[in-house]
Amino acid sequence: MLMIPMAEAQPNLGKNLMNKPAVRLKQTTCPYCGVGCGIDVNVDGQTLTQVNGSSDHPANFGRLCVKGSSVLETNDVSGRLLQPMIGDSVVSWDEAINHVASGFQNVIEKHGPQAVALYVSGQLLTEDYYVANKLMKGYIGSANIDTNSRLCMSSAVAGYKRAFGSDTVPCNYQDLEDTDLLVLVGSNAAWTHPVLFQRMERAKQINPDMKVVVIDPRQSATSELADLHIAIKPGTDVALLNGVVNYLAEQGLLDKNYIEQHTEGFSATLESCQAWTAERVAQYCDIPLEQVSTYYQWFANSPTAITFYCMGVNQSSQGTDKCNAIINCHLASGKVGKVGSGPFSITGQPNAMGGREVGGLANMLAAHMDIENPKHRENVQTFWRSPRIADKAGAKAVDMFEKVRNGEIKAIWVMATNPAVSLPNGNAIAEALAACPLVVVSDCNLNTDTTEWANVRLPATGWSEKDGTVTNSERRISRQRGIMPPSGEAKHDWQIICEVAQAMGFASGFRFTSPAEIFDEHARLSGYENYGSRDFDISGLAGMSEGEYDRLRPVQWPVNAQYPQGCSRMFEDGRFFTKSGKAQFVGVTAKAPVQITSEEYPLVLNSGRVRDQWHTMTRTGKAAKLTAHIAEPFVAVHPNDAERFSLIDGQVAKVTSAFGQVLLKVKLDSGQRKGELFAPMHWNKQFASQANINKLYAPVVDPISGQPELKHAAVTIEPYAADFYGIAFSRSMIMSDSEYWTKAPNQAGFQMSFAGQGEISDWLDWCQQHSVSQGEWIRVENSSEKSFRVMCYKAQQLEFVCYIQATPFAEDTSWLSEMFMLQQFDREEIKALVAGTPTPEVAKGRQICSCFQVGEKQIIEAIVDYGDDTVEKLGERLKCGTNCGSCKTDLSGLIRANCPAVAV
Amino acid sequence: MTTKQRVIVVGNGMVGHHFVDQLVAQSNQQFEITVLAEEPRLAYDRVHLSEYFSGKSAEDLSLTSETYYQSLGIDHFVNQRVSEIDRSRKTVLTNQGKTLEYDKLVLATGSFPFVPPIPGKERENCFVYRTIEDLDLIKAAAEKCKVGLVVGGGLLGLEAANALKQLGLKTHVVEFAPQLMPTQIDVGGGRQLKAKIEALGVSVHTEKATKIITDGESCVHKLEFADGSEIETDLVLFSAGIRPQDALARQCALEIGERGGIVINDNCQTSDKDIYAIGECALWQNRIFGLVSPGYTMARAAVSHLTQGEVIFSGADMSTKLKLMGVAVGSIGDAHARTPDALTFCYENPEEGVYKKVVTDTQQKHLIGAVLIGDTSEYDHLLQLHLQKDELSDTPESLIVPTLQGEPVNPADTMADSSFVCLCNLVTKGTIVDAISAGCDTVDAIKAKTKASSSCGTCVGMVQNVIDSEMAKLAVEVS
């Protein structure tokens, strides 16, 4: 962990007055979700000492969520890949670059350009992305470059393109605050986009008339804010949304003028919607009629409305249709291109949008130009002066790995992403990577589930080192600034790509010496032969000096002659990028998900994210502060289903689909619909034995976008017959070999939860074998109950504690971790651990507020004993929720649960 | 004089001798006692047999002498193995052709070392470790050996290993169970004991089933194990446990336990009311007692029955404290926590090589067992809590965890005068206190006066505690 000196910034004021200040401020962008918050970093010498939200960044205006505020905790070099490696041997950069270049070249010579592929990431910066795309499509001459954004928003892209003729997000974040009706579909923004969610909360406080509708099969932190939560049957969104259009027509509330002037294809679409009366929708979506009616009335009568949608819509076998169903509602009611209105797709990565802009998807060319369009191909090839230009779409993510598996693709280069975890049917992905003759992985991490299969590992720079630009969900381009020099021998992704390209003989196109040069070319290409024909045009940013590029302030594209300061809202003039200039209604039909339940697999598995983790945990998994909220993967089960499948809370269960199997702890959740399970997608082999749930999903994709159906698997669940359950906390590493285990860093050091079968004859010995702790050990055993407690301490400091029992832990065990934080560890503390009863100092309960480490028991005590009945009162007393605010919905949930008289 | 009852004692081990001693003491010369010893010498201290290698002579170890027996008018024969008992005629026949008549026969035949049926066990330089004669053989053989190996990692096996080490051999201990001393101590204690013994230079190999002993390459023998591994050695000692020496009882058709041992009742009578069995050959409630103290108790019960006393044998506490190769080891009561619903509390400090464990009932009120390795300073206190069934005044872990322990308490302070300090010789605290009042102020003086700690030696510490406790009281009184 990075040593962050506290409050040592001003050692000698007098001296500092004479020289330059010891602490510098660097402004950059958060590396996590698609909100793209500005971050101010205090730099003291070579040490990053503090982060704050940039108060002048329009994405967040000073706010940061808990993930962003903890970014420094994830920024140390532990676990970093610091030198190029071939196999397990460290090699020189020259050797590595030549190995990759010749490896790719050999395959291309023997099998053609379609036999190689790049699988890239929304975590690359635009400049990295740009050169990767250029190499593949212009020089290798194949479009086999796809990005992990395929998994999160390719349906949204396809939906926008079908409707608007361009991949254009019309709205901006300010619209969220200016709307009268906010409809969140398939989004748990409270956890996944907390800063935007805070803006929504604030907007609702300022405007109590603002309505919030949450459409999500499960109750979530986001639904806490909802005036109306519609827990639809998963996959029935199209029916619900088509019903809006039908309702508008029935009630005579269509914006006929807008439809007439700015759209095409309405009548056909209306036809496809007319069957969807509120009654039929209620029945089809398995929801109460009055919920349907209320939503429709609100939408139809609200002067403005935003439909805010994310993975719950996109990750579907008809994700594109769902997006168009949303857009149809807005076109039919004229709620597009206006303040506080529009269909607003949110991305999950810091630079998913940048990837779309440069053409990082296999079915795009570059600068929002189309592969299928000969004029566009000619534009790009001419501009690049490249030897080739890809003339047909390449393999999209899921297909790409299928081609790797069946041998069509023989060399793949994975950059900054972890497909072994994130793609569906993970067992087949592992098979593909194992079989592929050349797997190159550029990453900042030494060990991920993907680097495990790498023949070549190339060390890439990480956040705080990378230098370039990113684009957030509201089309805003921001600088991510290189603050630290690269760690070890790491290089920037654009450098690595350019070096490989040069080694492949493509010197002319890749002589870049800085990200500013790449950005300049990118900006010029966006304006090349554009003349207002393409939405993405940042020609206004071309020609910047290095200094101007470095100082670039956040700006929303397009940036061109028409919009020299950028453009905050698109389509205000009602003109679109279709041939006719009109938006297209796309009539869509409700279809059942492809992965449907059966007698053998009777349950639906939904997947999603938890508040304090991000993606495959390669970074957030390192931060103790972030693991305290939810340290262990789980499967949420409705109590009725738990009874039906003989499961109890906290028990390890085996969740099985036709494609794989995982072991997860059962979490009873009456906010789940019956027959449906939910599990977070973050955990992987680095953190858990068998918790990668994506491997349960079939490789089923949306036929248009190619986005996998990752919210609807058919599974079954059964108890795992564990003979023992254990929880261990340790100041130093803990190892596990139980069939079920999960690990996380925590404030003490490490924690591990485990369960397994068989009998361990000596748990003290087991603990000593599985830890490196040294000191005095105590073991307590109740052999008839098969419960054991083992602890190790040294010099009045707890080193290790492990509780083992035959049944799942019903009691909160977080106090064990707090025992490590105590100033004193003596008689009373030892006795407490022996007896299994927390001392008063550590009875805080499960952590709710990660920023101030406030626990559930403390909060409940404040609610019950002190009558704190608002989130604000709790914040005054305990500070919880007063920093990043990510836990506010948890707080209001606790108030409601413990203070029933209060309406929160 | 013809009214004297003829008592023949077969075997003159520690227990046989104790019986004679007690019978002489308790009776009014109404018995005519004959002792038949198979070994070439009279009783000696087998508990401290290993000291034979560290300089003690056979004489130093002897518990009695011909002169002493003669002075008591006891007929005694060495090298005299009984080969047959004729219960109808009430006679015994010895291997030297002697036939003797008895009224009461006492079998104190002890036990013999169990040698597992391993092919090659008869090879040269393969010994057992039981008698002074065995030790002489080992000593002679060791002079030509470099490596020695003990089959069996129990109490005796470790004693034997120590002996081999002292004889200058590179020493291995091979144990079938996953741990050392599986009878007396638990897995954790065994682990710590192994670590300590290995630190002393003895290689310990647990979970090894010996398949065959055959020719070695660098040594005389090679032991091959079931797991495929092998060890070479020049000398093999078998110490794989004991078996009750019940051959005579079988020959004369006394009731024998399923797995051996002469069945006795609380008076130590066998199925023939005129024949008693005591010590390691006797099976009481299906248990063999392989320690000297219960053997003594049996001897006293048999004597009591012969003399119309009331002492019976009602089992024995197998608690023991000893030093193995300088490693202090203590085992009290239910060391394995086999009592249903028992709770276990362990403390381990690997750096200092200390392992301690206490076992309590489910209410944590009573101590029912303990294991101490590396540091047995709490032994007396724990044994007292166990035997007196004192209610625990603090949490069980406080008894053994140094951070939780208060000032060391002298366990003798709270001991009742009627409590036994020496279980072998049934010496109470009161007896020792009296001896102290009479001027005995050292352990040796007390030992000489009361016999306390003169047998197995476990209670030496407690005797010292009683001295300290009494001295402290005197000091208070004086001041």
C-alpha cells in the first residue's frame, strides 16, 4: 500500500515561502465509471497525498463517490506488472516488441489479417485507442478490433444510430437536474454512478415536484429514491415502453407537431405498440396495473422527461430494441433535444465514449465513420495514407473469442481489460485463451485471470501515469493527466502500440512522440470531409500546442466552427444525422430473453455491481476502505425461493447453469422477485475460489449490437454441504485452499471467508499453515458444536484471528476486523476474542459509510436511541454520508427499517 | 506357624515389589511370601531406566536388595520364570523345575514390548527397550553404529530415542500415528513436541507405517514405509507400545480380555479368587494402566483385600508430568477432550516452544484435562483443580495464557491437608506438612521421611510447593 504521509505537507512554512510550494495540485479525471469526474490531486514531491473532487469540473462540481475518493489507496505498485515478460521470464522491451510484432506478422502472412485481433478497453485513453484502431483497420487491414465497451453500451450505440443516424447522446448531466420526470431503467445509479445519483437526489430536494421512476426487477439503493418503483419481470422492458407510445396515442398526448416535422416511421411503430394497453402490459410485465398507469400518466403529462438507462437495458438479447423503444417514447412526446429531456444512455467506463469516437468497435471505422460506407473508407484511408483499410466489420467481442477458440484467430492482443472474467461463458473463454498460439496482454497488473493465459505480458502505465483524454457519458472530453512517472519499465499503451506497429514495418503512420500529437490527428480526422455530415467533429480542437493540450478544459463535443466552445445538448434544432435529417422511429416487438428457465434451470440470474467495487476489482479490490461495505460475493435470494431450495442466509450455495457453476453465499433479500437471483459480477479468481458469475451466462448476444445477454441466465441453486465455515482476519497474507474462499484487503490487512468439506483435525495448525503470522497463539474449541476460534498476537497487537463453525455465521463478524485497530490489545481484548463477544469499542457493526467507517449498529443506535430520523441528523451525529454520499440510500433504508413511523 | 498363608508373587517389577513392601507393612507376618523374578536381578526403577545410560548403575536404580528381602524373611528367586500354574493343585512350576504351592497367587508379570510383525524384525541389532539387559545389548551394539532408529513415538519411544542420542547415534523416531505421544497428548501438543525434539537433533517421522526392514546401502538396515519413503539405520529399537504379559494366565485359563490382559475386579482378583493380578498385566474395566502409580494402587488394593482392608481399586488418574530429552511434558485427565461437550482452550508460543491446553466442561466451570509442552509450571495447579474438582474462578484460558495470568499462585496454599500429593505412595499434604514441622525442609528429606516423590517423580514440584507454602506461612508468623 502506498504510504500516504498525513498532515506533513507544511514542514517549514518560512522555507517554503522562499521556494516553490511543497504541495502541487494536479487536475485529472477519475479512472472509474462513465460519469468522468474531475479529480484534484495534491502532489507532495513524488507522493500523491490527497484527492478531492474538482470543484470546477462540470461532471461533478467537487463531488466524488467513495471509489473515486479512494483512488490513491489503489495506486501503489503492489501487484503491478513492471517489466515485459515472455512466459514467466522478464525480457527487454526490444525483445518483447519484436516478439509481438513478428508473432502477429507471421500469423498475418500465413493466415491473413483476419487471423489476428485486438481486444481493447474503455479504460484506454482516446489516444491509445486511436492508434490501436489505426493499426488494425488501416495497416493490418482487418476490423478485428473490439472493445470491452461491447459488453456495456454497444446496444445503446446501435439504438442511437438507428434512431438518429449517429451515435449521439443528446443530453447532458445538467438535464438530470432540470427535468420534471426522471425514469431510470436498468440502472442502479446510486451504486454505479453515485455522483450523478447525488445530483438527482439534490434536484429532487430542490424540486419536490420532480418525480423519479425506477424500472428494475429488483429493489436497489436507487429505488430508495423512487416515487414509483416498477419491478418488472426481467426482459419485458419493450412491452412496458411500447405501452407508453400506445398510451400517448390513446390519450391524444402525442407531440404530433414534432413527429410530423422531425421524425419518420411513426405509424408503423404505433402499430407495433397498439396492442400494449396498460392492462396487457401489467399482465405481461407481471406488475400492478396502477404502477403502469401512473408511469404512463406521469410520462405523458410531464413537460420534460429523461429516461436514464444503463446495463439493465443494454445487456440483453434485444438490447438495441429496448434502446429504440426508449427513444420512441421520447420522439413521440417530443422530449428530445430540450432542456431536461431525452433518452440518456450512461456508460460504465471512463472512456467508453472515447472508444466509440475513435472507432474502437469492430463495426465502426473511425471518428464516427462507418465501415460499410465506401466514402468513409476512402476518407479515412486517404487521411491516414494507410496501405489498407478494413472493408467489412470485424468480429465483435463474443464472436472474437469464439474465433479464437475455433482457431480462426491465432493471435490476440488484449489491452487493459480482463475478458476471462467479464465475457459470458467464461469456461469457453479460458479454453480459447489456452488454445490460442499467441496471447499478448498489456496491463498494469501482473496477475489477473487473463494474464494467466498470456504468452507475452506488456507492462502498461496506470492511472496517475497515463496522459491523454477521456470522454464521459455526456460527450465531455477531459484530460487525464500524467502526474507520476511510469512505474518500473511500464510504457503508455499508445507507445507500446506504436512500437509494435513500427516493428511490423508501419513506421510512417506511428511516429507519434506525445499524446497531444495523436489527439491532434484524431481531431483533424473528425473534421476531415465532414461538412456537418457527422456528429462527431472536434476539428475545433485541432492545432493545439502541447501546452494548450495539457491545459485543455473539459469540453463537450462537437467542437467546431459552429460550436467553438462545445455543445451541451444535441438535436435542439430537430435535425438528425440520418439521410433525411429526421429521427427514425424503430418499431420493436417484445421478445423473451434467449436464456429462458427450464425444469432443470428454473431460476433467472440477474447480474450487477456493488457500491464500492468496480469491474473485475483489479484496482478497487486493492483498497481496504472499499471492501468493508461488501467484502464477499453473494447471491441474493427471495426468502420464498430460499425455502423452496432449502437455503439459509449466509450459507454457501452452488449456482449452476448449463455453462458453469459458482459458489456464492446466500443473502436473503425480499427485494428480489420470486424465482430470480441476483449476484455481483466483480469477483474472480484473484479474490474468490469460484465466484465469477459471468461464466454461467450463455454466449448469447443481441443480433444487432453483439452485446451479450448478461442479465438473464437460467440457473438452479442448491446448498453446498459445507462441513465448516470460517472467517479470518490478518495483518499479513492469508492463503486458502478450501473449496469456497473469498479474500479481500481490509483495514487490518487481509480478510478471508472460507467454507469446505471434510474434517480439519487441528485448526491451530491449519491457521499457522495458511498465514504467515507469528506470535502467541490461542485456540478455543467446542468440539461438539465444531466451533473453533484461533488468534495470534504479538507485543500487545493482534496479528490474526479466525473463527470457524459448522454453520453459516449469523452474527456480524466485522468487529473482529476492528480489533486490529485498537490502541491496546490486552487482557480484555484477548478474553473478548476467546469468548466471541465484542468489546464495547468495536461493536460498530457492518460498515455502511466507507468514508468515515461508520457501522450499521452505530447508525441504528442513533436512530433508535437518539431519534435521528433523517439522513442529515445521522450525518451531524456520526458524519456518515457527509463526504461522498454514496451511502445515503443505505442510511435512509436503515431509518425506514428502524423507525417505521418516519416517512423518509 | 503352619497357619501362615503362602503368597507367591510372580514378577518383581516395580509393582510386584511395591506389593511385597505393602504386604509386609500391612500384615502382621501372617504371610509366607515368595517372590519369583524372571529377570536376573530384583526390582529396579524402570521409570528412570534411561539414566542407566547417563551414568547410573544397576545398583543405583535398584529398589530393593537381597539383604532387604532376607531381612523380611521373603523367599526370593531371580532368573526364575514361572512356566505353568496348576490352579487345581494350587502350584506353580518354574522353568528351573521348581514346584511351589500357594494359597494366594499374585501375578505382577507386567508387560512386554510389542514388536510389530514387520518382515525383518529379527535382523541383527533390532532391540526392544525394557530391561537393564536390553540396555546392555543396545549399548554394546551402538558402539559399532552411526545411525539409530526407534519404531514408536510414544513416551517410551522418546525415552529410547534420547538414549540412542546420548550414545552418539544420529537418531530417528518413526511413528505410525500423525503425532508423537498420541496416548498422552493432543495433536497440537504433539506438533509442538515434535518441533522441540527435532530442534534437539532427533529426526521425527510421523504417519509412517513400516513395511519391511531390509538391507541398507549406507547403513546396515533400510526401513521401507507404506508411503514409499525409506530410512537407513544401523540399529532398530522397537517401542511400539506394550502388551500385558498374560501368558501364564492364558495357560491356566483365567479370564482374559479380548485384546489381552488379565481381567480383575476392584479387589484385583482374577476370575480365580485366589489369584490376583496387578500392574500392567491386569485389565480393569477393560483398561490396562501403563503407569507405575495405578500399579501401586492396585498393589495396595490387593494387599488390602488379603488383609481384610477396605481399599479397592477404582481406576486411576493417568495424569503425568515428565521431561523427555529435556522437554517438559504434562498430561492431565482428558487430554484429548473426548468428554462429550468438552471445551478446549489452547495457548501456543512457537517461538518459545510452549504449548498449553486446558479442557473444561461445557459450562467452563471445571477443569477436566490439560496438556503442557515446553513449560509445565502450571501442572500442579491444574492437576489440583482437576483432582479436587475445584470450580474455576476465572475464564479457562486465563489458566494458561501468560497475558491473562495473575501473579503466580502457589497451588499448595489452597490445597486441603487430606489431598494426596504423591499418588504412587499415597502421601497427603498433611503428612508432608507434618514432616516439614519435624524439620524436613528439602525435597530429599521429605522423600526419605514420607516416600513422597520416590516413585514416578511427578510430584517433586508439588512437594517443593508444599515446602514453599509452609515456609511462607512460617515467615508470616515469625514476622
